[in-house]
Amino acid sequence: MKQIRFFLLLSILTLAQLAFAQGIARLDFAVSEGGQDFPFPFAGGIIAPQFSNVDLNFDGLDDLFVFDRAGGVIMPFLLQDDGSYDYAPQYISAFPSADSWMLLKDYDGDGISDVFMAPTVQGIAGIEVQRGQNESGSLSYQLASESADGFNVLFVPLGSGVTQVYNSLIDIPGIEDVDGDGDIDIVAFEPGGSTISYYENLSIKDGVGTAGLDYVIKDNCFGKVVESGFSEDLFISEDGVKCGRSLQNDLAEIRHAGSTVTLIDTNGDGLQEALIGDISSDGLVLLTNAGTAESAWYNEVDLDFPSSDTPVQINIFNAAYPVKTSADGRTDLLVAPNEAVGLQSNNHIWLYENEGTESVPDYKLKNRNFLVEDMLHFGKNTVPCFMDVNADGLMDIIAGSTGRLEMVGEKSPRLALLLNRGSAEVPAFELMDRDYLSMSAFGTTSGELAPAAGDVDSDGDVDLLIGDDRGLFYFIENTAGPGEAAIFSDPVYNYQELELGQFVKAAIYDFNQDGLQDLVVGERNFNSAGEVIGSLNYIPNTGEAGSPLFLQSSSESSEVFGEVYTKEPGFIRNFAAPYAVKSEGETVLFVGTESGQIKAYGNIDDNLTGAFSVLSEIYGNIAEGINTAPALYDIDHNGFYDILIGNRRGGLSLYSTNFRSEIRSNTVEISTQHYQILPTITSQYFSISGDLQKSAIASIINEAGQALKTFAVRPGEQIDVSSLNSGIYFVRILSEDSRETHKLSIIR
């Protein structure tokens, strides 16, 4: 027994070392729908994007840079010669991390786009600037707005001191050459939120010779326009000299927070018009400039921009981005919501192509799902799981979400089914059904769905247990039997009256190794037991095969399972999403979080009442945005698990991992020269023979890849499988120098 205990400890240490020994790689298998391939299916979805142009690879083409406010996600796209885009995640690491907003402009005229963004140092509302550089053909960024106080933002003189160039953390400023002198100026709503401040860049006028970052406050009422403190109403000046006034101007301003400003010359007169988006509006307002380059005056208001075509109507808080989206050289206009919550997740990114000229644009709406249509996108808060639905030996994908919504308050929770039409080594998926099992019919009770696949009732086939935002579960029993294509019964809501908080997500796994599948449930909030704060609930199955029983009040249950705590500084909640697998003979628990970090834990087996070991706080440095939800399976059968990740943005991302999988295939036995199991068909017992001089452990695994029982291999020992139902299982044997899998059939 000492040898075996040493081996188990060694396995734990090996897992911990593996988690840090090497990085992980993105995977991108083919996915189609209705005969059409998705160009970049696993890009992860888009909710609240901000767009800029940048030359990523210095080939002279205007590539596309996307920053999604929903989780601070960077998404680079390379423009191809045919005008299409390729997702290029290899460039993500070139850019600084950011929250709230990020726009790219070339402020110093060197042909490389620089970064203007929300401050990375907390505690100030301002603008940080990072200068783009070409380092031996690679794009990189270096802080350019460094200041003595440590806030690293742009400052302007004020009296005898200084103040920051102000921009609210939720607003989008206008960053353009306002006065036409060759350097980049900034306009942004002032702290009260009713007027626009103009920060003039003096670097050219001061005779420096090159554009820099030398700002002064030129005008605290830019354009002489005032936004109402109580609505999106705008008040213009009658003479261009005095600031516009509203009836509320003499009252204390307590303004709704949230405005976006985009500067663009729409009529070719050399003056910058302003497109204004507001947090209480579903459109854009155009303010026409009748002033001068030195003194703007917005004297006309178009409340339905563009009035010459289909006006913008997206819920809510919109921003416009003048960018080049093709190789024709003309600047188009993209419009998207600037609301990270993402009230609308379908038809929410509008492309207006410029059918006019570069100096006098004519915007025509061409697409309401720009880029979204090129990737898997299911709405918001995607949660995936793996299940071989049609029993063809290839693992399929089921993804739960809110569904793609257009109306505020609408509920249409969905499951999506992606069938694997490829091969064991080269999977290829077909999106067969965006409303699998017609779960949208439950929109009166649930807003979103989080599926988990596993043999909940221990009858030999794989069922579905689906959590929702209310904190309740749907149980959908598979009645097909082992090895058969799934036949699902009608969903049973409020399954076993489990109530564990809100936004629940379950991991189905035999944690106590008694042959019955237990539950570990993550939720939005966290729990406490004494001085321990935890993010996961453990509910063992205290029933029997065919009759599961999950009692929250069980003496073995825990609200602080493993003392796992996933809340990160700067975030309010958990949104914990657990997923458990067996690797190298040991249980490994992966947990998605509100912050987006994927955490990995070991030292779980025989330690269900203790604290688990942290294998990685940020597994693989994965950055797919907030509310991540992982699922693991060796989808390409290379011996290592792959990790499929859902997120707040409503898409899926796929990576390889460095954790060894327990089985290479769920249908094909792998030959071995070290061990044998006898008999291979049984109703009650089997034994393991072979090279038993070395310590080894074995696991019995069902068709879903879940370990039902793990035990030390001993000479002559009879392993009792009478508690398992009829079906095909696998016996995974792991020794100090070999790993192999054998097929076991149980017949009653």
C-alpha cells in the first residue's frame, strides 16, 4: 500500500507540474450550418464590440481590430486580398489588456496605430495611451501617457496644477484631428455628462515638428450643444457663441451616465460632425457642424441617423466606428451597442457600406450581423457539454445559452446541437439545431440554460441535467439504453427540488467513487461555512442505480466544496462553472468564473472534506471574457483533453490542454501487452492479470468518459460490477510506465 500511496501522490505532483510546464494551443475544427462553413467558428462570439483599423502584419492592408467590452476581449482580424477576414488570435498578445474601451489611432504619424484606452490603473476616469511599434516585423506597444502620479493617463494644465483628460469609464470619446492641423485631438463628455469638452492637441502648433500628446482644454462646451440631464434630448445654440441650454440647466445636474461621441465629416466641408449615442437611446443622433475648424457649432440635429437610409435601431447605448472593412479604400461605418450587459444579441452589429466617396460618404445598411454570422454565436452566457447524441462513436456538442435576443425583456432560452460528422482524429461539426429539444418553450420560467451530460440515474446511458438562471434544474432522461442513440423524455423541472442559488451549472461525476454519479454545482453567488468561503456545492448521490437521490441536507453535502473560491478582485460574484475529469488516475476539477479565469484543482480523491490543491489559478492564460464555462473531452483523440469554453459573449472557444485523457476512444479498444481483464463480458465480477509487480491503479469509465470507480490493482482480486447496469464500459489501467484501456461489457 505504501507503493500505491506514493504513486498517487506522484500523480498529483505530476498534474501540478503539467499545468505549468507548457502552454496550450487554440483549436479550430470545421463547423457548418445548412451547408455553409463558418469562417472562424470558435472565435467566441461578439456582444459589445468596438472597432478600429490596424496593420497587424505590416503588409499595407487595413486589418480590423475588435475590442469587446463584454469581458475586455481583443479580437484581431487579418484582411485578405479578396476582402474577407481571417481571425488572427496570434496577434492578441501584442496588445495591452484593457477594460471598458479601446480605440486605435495613429497619433504620431509613423503609420502604426496607437492605442487609446481606459486606464489600467484603477481610481481615475481618463485616457491611457500606448504607442505602437514595429519590432523586427512584430507589432508591440509601450506606455506613452506615463505620468508622475502613477495613473498613466493624459493630463492637461488647470490653474497652477493639472487635471486628467476626462472620459467616463463607460463612455466612448471622439479621437480625431478636429482642427485639421495634423495631430490627434480628443472630445469627450465632461464629468457632469451634459456638455462635451474639447481637448486640443498643441504638439504641431507648438512647433515640435511631429505630432505628440500635448493637450489643453480648449472648450468646455464643444459645439455649443447640451445633452439633457434626464433624457437623450440635445439642445443646440442659436448663435454658435453661447452654450445651448435646457430647462434643467439651472438645477443640480444628476445625469444618467453614458454617451458616445464619434467625429466624422459627413458632407465634405472639412468640418467634423458628431454622432452621439446615449445610454437611454436605441439610435444615433447626427449633429451637423456649421462652425469653423477652430470653433465647432452644431446647429442641426438628425434624430434618425442615417435618415437617407435605414436609421440605426439597436438596444441600446450605441456607438459608431468609421473603419475600412474591405480593400476598396473607402471608410465604412460600423454601429454596435456599447452596453456590456448585452441587451440585444442578434442583429446587433450593423455595417453601413460607404457607396459615396471618401470625402462625401453615402452610408447604406448592408449587414445587421457583421462578423457574428461568421462564428458560432448563440446569444449570451454560453455553457457547453459533450455527449455522443447519436451513438456513432464521435462526441457531439450541446451548448446552452439565453438564445439570440432582439427585444428587451424577451426570454428564449436555447440548447444548440452540433453533431460531429468528422472522424475520431479530425472532428468536423454540423450545427443541426439551434433550439434542440424545443427548450425555448420554457421561456416563461427560464432565461438561460446550462446543460451537463452524464448518467444521472446510473442506468447505463447519458442523461441531461440543465441548470437555469432561477437556480433550478431540468432533468431530461435518456431512455434509449446503453450504446443507443439518445431518446429523451420530456423535461422535468425543479428536479428533486434542488435550490442552490441562481445561475446554476452542474458537474456530473462520481466524486466519492461509489459507482453513482454525484453533483457539484456552481452558482452566481458564494457560500460560507464557519470561516470558509466557497463557490461550489457538493451533493452526493445517496440513492441507488436507477433511483438517484440528491439531498442538500445530506451529512456528506457541502456548500464550500474543496474550499474552492473563484471570486476575483474587482468582481462582485462567482458565476462558478465546474467540470471534472480523470487524468493520470486522479480527479481534476476545472472551474470557470465571472472574471473569466479558468481554475484547475487537484488533490480531490479521498479528500472531499478538505481543501483542494490549486493546480492553476489562470489555466493556460485563457482570456475569453467573463462568465466562462469549460467542458473537457479528447475530441481529436490524441491522448490529451481538449477544453471547450463558453462565455458571456455567446460563443465558443476551443483549446488543447496538457492533461492526459483517460481514454482515446469511447468505442475502440486499445491493444496492450501489459495487462488483461478476464472475462471481458460479465454480469458481476472481473479481474486484472498481467505485470502486477508494479503499482497500478484502474478506473471503470462509462461511455460519457466519466470514471465510475477507481481502485488499486491487486493480484487475484475480483472487482464487483454488479451495481452497474448493462452496457459498454472501459477499464483504464495506469502504472508507473504504461497506460492502457480495455473494453468491458456488462450484461444482465
